[in-house]
Amino acid sequence: MAPAQSREGEPGKRGPSSNAGWTKLTWDDLDRWAGSRSVARGRSYQRGGRVKDLKISSEGDLLATVVGGDRYVTTVALSPGRKRSSLESVCTCPVGASGCKHAVAVVAEYLQALADGQDVPVATEDDPRWAKLDSDRAEIDNNWDEDDEDEASWEDEDEEPVRSARSPKRPTRRQADAVHWDDKIEQHLRAKSQGELADLVWSLVRRFPEIYQEFRERIALQEGDVGRLVAEARREIRQVTSEVAWQNDWTGEGHIPDYSKIQHRFERLLELGHADDVVSLGREFIVQGLRQIGEAHDEGDTATAFAECLPMVFQALTRSSLSGPERLLFAIDAELADDYDALGDSTEALFDAPAQPEDWSVVADTLAQRLKTSSAREKPGADDFSRNYRRDRVTNWIATALENAGRDEELRTLYESEARATGS
């Protein structure tokens, strides 16, 4: 998403209209665009100093590097409207979709710069981060209608087209090359005989361990040996979550756990129809991963890496044999255990799925019974603040369940009882 070439000022100086529209942006606009959770996490990233080398194109589009589990390049474009501004972003993070927390952090950093009266340098055409964004998009989107090529604006036959930063679907030459090679490789493979293909695949299996592992897992699952793969995944979870996570921002040294093998095993088991096994493994992974995050000495990098595995767990939950109430309670228990906002948006796959009022009714009664039982076990002199905090979180979920169950008439009784118990 490279910007059009600047003609409004010298490099390094902000153009006269580069902040047009941004000063009218509100937090409500950001909430509508990215969602309250991404906004909260993005603001946390911005306050933590994770937005680096912020610049703005001559068209007023933001470009920055955001430090998370990796260093991500993010650009955000704003289209001011009469009643409501429209935001769009592209990021090299695993989420990638418009409105990720990194994009929110970039917007927050720019708004802070405006509030402080700080100049933001102009992002030039040759900033390598534009190429990084182009390259990242080329890997995930090779669908391009060649008719769009006629719409490109050319200043000279030997020059690259001038592209608008608000055209994320506009292909670059890198994207066209990727499509070209996809076609070539597919034709090359389809021209081979079955024997030639077998020889080629076997040579690749012997050369690349990840391909070997892929076939090993597929064959084991086809032969019904799921138990062995689940046991291996469980050992991987216990090994990785036992590692000490730390990061020294001054020296660049540290160790962030690598959850990629765990994520791969989740994906493979789910793809081949073993959702229940993924849910079982996911339960242990969430417990151990949250403990590890609590003991980590970093700036949230472990939590970011951990969160990338979770969407597969909750996708599996929606396909599992668990009952409706059991699925909801799985997700609620995960949320209650998460004191670090590490789950992110991963539970949305479950909570956004349709649920019956009777399922929520069972959840409300189950949580209410848990609250009653835990209250009876409270020791005299326990930390009132911590106790009340935990109790309020459970109460909030009970209230949500009652509302979704259509039992609104019980809310007043719940709130009055909790007010007496906690002073909330």
C-alpha cells in the first residue's frame, strides 16, 4: 500500500493537509471500527511505547512499525465522511485484518502526537515498509482481476504506477509475479505422471523435516493412531509452557516460547476431524499458557505468541461433541482465568455463534451454584479486594447468561444479593 509520490513538501516535513480528518476522529469511531477489545489492547501498546518510526504519507495515511510478538508493519488510512469517518488498515501481523490492535496503536500514537503538537515525518515512496506490506499481501491474496491494470495511473512507461494507499486490493508487480509463478508451478505438477509425482514428493519428504512430519501425522490419523499424536501434542504443550519467558529490550536478548508446533498440531487434528482432541488439549494449553504468561518477564510478547494458537481451539470447540452449555462454560472459564487479556478475540468464534436460551439458562444456574459453593469455602480474613474482584467477574457472567436466557426478572435479585456480599 505505497503512497502516491509527495509533491506537497520536502521529505521529512508534514504536508499542510496531512492531518485532515484525523483531528475529528473519536474513540467511538475507533470502537465501531476495531471493537472495544482491540481498542483497549491497542491503547495499551501505544502507552507502552511499542509504536516505532511513525510517519504519514502525503495523502494522510499512517505508516509505522509496531513491536509485538514480532516487528509488524502497519498502515492506516482515513476517509473522512459527513457523519462518520471510515478507517481501513493493513498489517503484517498474523491477524492482518483491518482494525487489529497494532493499527489501533498506530492511530493512538498519531493522535497523541497531534495533541502534543509534534511533527510527524512524511513517509516517502522508497520507505522499505511499503514493500514489506506489498510482499505480505502478495502471500495471502493472489486474486487479481487483470482489468484493474487499466485503472493504474502511469507517469512514464518505465516507472511504477502511482498507487493510492487507500487501495489495498490494488496489485503490485510482486503480486502479479506471485500469481504468474503459482500458475507455472501448478502446470508443471499437473504435467507429471503419477510415478513422477511420487518420486518428487518422496525427495521433498526426505529433504524437508516439516513435510516429513506432515505426512507422518496424516498417515497416523488415517490409520486411527490418534492417541499417539495427541500424546505427542500434550508432551509438546508441557515442554513449551515450562520454558522461562523473558526479554531484555536494552540488549535485545531474551527467549519467547515457540508455540508454532502446538498450533500446527491443533490445525492438523481439526482439519482431519478430531475437534474433541483439540478441545481437550486446548484446555490444558490455556491453563499452562496463562500460568507461563503470569511468570514471564517481557512486554507481552509471550501473550501475543500464545494468543495465535487459540483461534484453533475455539474453532474446534464449535465443532466438538460438547453440549451447548458445556461449550459456553469452557469459553467463560477461559475468560475468567485470563488476567492478562491474552485470549484476545479468540472466544468470539464461540460467543458469536447462535446459542439457545435454554443453554444460557443452564450456564446461569451452573455459575450461580459455583458462586454459592465458593462463598461457603471462603476463609475468614481472606483478601476482600481479591475476593470481590473474582466474585464480580463471575457475577457479570451470571448476569450475561440470565439476559441471554430471557430471565431478566432475576437480575435485580442478583445485584441486590451481590451488593450486600461485596459492597459492589
